[in-house]
Amino acid sequence: MARILLAEDDDMLRRMTRAILEMDGYEVFAYPNGQAALEAFEQINPDLVVSDISMPFLNGFQLLEAVRKLYSGSVVPFLFLSALSEHDDVYMAKRLGVDDYIFKPFQADDLLIAVKSRLERRRAAELFDSHQAHLQTITLLANVIEARDAYTRGHVERVQQSALELGRALGWSPEDLIILEFGALLHDVGKITTPEAVLNKPGPLTPEEVQIMRNHTVAGAHIIESVPHLRPAKPYVLYHHERWDGNGYPEGLTGNEIPREGRLMAIVDVYDALISDRPYHKGIPAEDALNFLRRGLGRHFDPNMVQVFIELQMKKLQQTS
């Protein structure tokens, strides 16, 4: 429930405005002047401020200026409700950083639309900032892990881009794509537990070394599980080596038993491995890699997903030819 700080010196209008907002589901903290509202600001930590301009003790302009000087108030949306409509008043409000200006008398719908719009913009900005911060940290971690493997430079970034392209083509939601972005970067996070001698061995791995390498899926899932905001990305880490026919690992799942995140990641991960130089093979041309995916349709890979991926890659090849 969003918290709204209301400053209005007219008792009747304050009660009416509070009632309108509370009926729409907001938690409202109402004060008769700007000074009282300012003193309560940091304790309430509101999501939005609605304020009159002409008030005793501290007017709306002074309240806005004081709120913007607070660390916690620098990005809080601020709406003026005022009968003042002179050019200088509007200019002053904008100069001080007001987010909206509603003239009295106003309709309830005008107020609610303005409040909803500003709260949605703030939530979008917070999501973007949080997403960017997490993404920078995750990219750093992925690059540290990748640096241990002499043969996978640039792998996570290429896989991330291919995964996002495929997710968009499959019609995944924006929220799903954000999780996909994290999951693609972190799909090999468990390799941080794999000895470098195994990661960089130039020849075939022994059965024991194969098992050590395969353990990176489970190890990565344990790492992801310990970070709450990354838990939704766990299927990318745990299931990207499962196969449609059940011959994958770590759980040997078949068909649609494999979470869609793992099915998507299996396609883009294998494709990038095929076209890149690795200890056990030289990279092959993209056309040959796509033919490999076709042969794995319904055996190694989700038939529908891999077909969409092949079509995407074919279009890219045609554009560059």
C-alpha cells in the first residue's frame, strides 16, 4: 500500500482529499500545514507528497524545497493542489522540482489519475535502478568466473544476448526477460567451484573429471538459492544441461518436465559452445552449428524453441551475407 503525505490547511478540503485517496486504497497521513508535514516526513517515509501552496508556518513552496534537500526526499513525487494559477506561481513550482500541479477546484478522478501516474513512474524508476545495480554486480561476478576459463572469453555476454533475443521471440513478459537476463549471465556460476585444471584441461576429461565438471549446475543452484533476489534465476543455472530425451543432467528430466528456462538456456549455450573454440574442439561455422541443432530437435532440444532459435539465427546470417 502506497503511503501519501498530505499537507492542506483547509480542514474540510483536507478531510475530503484524504477520503478520496483512502477509498482508492492509499495510506494517508494528513497535516494542517507544511511545518507539521515536514517534521513527519522522514518518520513516514512517504511514496508521494500532496500539498497545498498557501499554508501557515511553512507554505507549499517552502515544504517542497525542504523535502528536496532531504536525502530521502530527493526523488519522492510531489503534487501541488492549489487555487494559485498565475504564471509566476507555476514557474516557481516547476523550478523547485514539483512533479504535477492540480488546480482547485478539482475532480476526484483528476487527483487519482495524477497520483497513480506519479506512483507508477516512481516504481518504474526504482525497478530500473535496482535492475541496473543488480545487473552490474552480476556481470562483474560472471566475468570473474569466466576469467578462470581460458576458453570461454565472452561466452556469457554472447549467451545473454542470444537468450534475450529468443525470449522476446517467444513472447516472454518484460518481468520474465529481466530474470532471463540475470539467469543467462549466471548460468555457469557454479564453475567457480570447479578446479582450473579441469576447466582448462586441453585433452579429454576422465570420468571423474566429467563428474566434477557436471557438478557446476548443482553448485551454482546452491549459490543462487542463498541470494533472495536471484532465486527466480535458479532454473537457468540448474537445468541448462538437461536434454529433451532425458539424457541430460543433473536430474535427467524429459520433455516439458524440464523448466522452460533450462530448455531455452540449453539451446543458446550449446550453440555458442559449437561456434567457439574450446579445449576439446575448434569452433565450427554458424551454418554447421544450426544443422547440429536441427539434428537435435526433439532429442536434445525443445522442438518448438529450437525452431524459433534457428529461424532467428538464419535471419541474422542472411543480413550479414
